[in-house]
Amino acid sequence: MASTGNYWWMTPIQAVATLGAAVNFGGSALQSPLIMPMLQMPEVPAVHAGKMTAYLLHNSEHFFPPLNMLCTLSNLGLTVFCFLHRDSSSACAYKLPFVGSAFGLSVATTAYALGIMVPMNRRMATLADNLNVNSADDKSEKELRQLQKRWQKLNYGRATIMIASAIAGVFGLLQDGSTLRL
């Protein structure tokens, strides 16, 4: 068993990666149904909605990318180790598909964020700056409101990938070479 044998150290690393993916999911999933709808309310002037959106996205960039990097690198290390020891360790053989899946899903989260979310984040920040300079800029206001709605919907896709990574990690934690099966 990985949790009590020579490979005991795999369990805490995998637990950190799994919890990190779950926290990443939670933060992302809560932004779409709770925070972004509040910023889209017509009662919130566009200049303030823009400032708050830019603030939210800017501060999220300081926490979530490093957390995702920690999860990705942890899962990469575990995947490589389990692959190299899959023939000599039943724990590694059992864990390999799960840590490999968690790694792949962490990479997919990064690709989704960089390819889809970050360009929208940058555009919303630019629009927020435009509105800060000229709060009567109807074109920027309209585009900001449209991007907020689009961001809200597409963020669910990112959250889905994150929770899938966390679920793969949980299954991997349960696969330690024991007789426990789901």
C-alpha cells in the first residue's frame, strides 16, 4: 500500500494535488453563479462593474495559476514515478491511470484558461480602463456586459475540467494497492 509502504510519500503529494484541484474548482465555480451575475446587474453602473471585474480577475491571477501549477507539477511527478515503477509496485500500477488522468486534466485546465479565459480577461480589463476614462462609453459598456455573460458561461467549462481532475485524484488516492475497490 502506498500510504504505509515505501511509497508513503505519494499519498500526501497526491492529497495536496487533489485538494488544490478541488479548491481551484470551488473558486472558479463560485465566480460564475455568485459574483459575475452581481456585476451584470443593470443597477451597477458599468464603470463600477468594470472596475470590480478587473479587480476580481487581477486578484484571481495571483492565487489560482500558482495553485494549478502546483497541482499540475505534483500530478506530473506522480505520473512519471508511477509509470517508471508500474511493473515493480502494485500501488504505482493501480494509481497510474488516475494520476495520469489528473495530470492531463490539469494541463487541460491550463490550456482552457490560457486559450479561452485569459483573452477575455484581458479584454474586460481594457474595457474597464476605457470606462474608467469615459464612463459614458456605450460601446465599451455593451461589450463589457456581453463579455461578462460569455465569461460566466465559459467559466463553467473550466470548472468542469477542474472537478474532473479532483475526482480523478480522489479515485487515485483510493487506489493504493489494497483490496478496496469502488
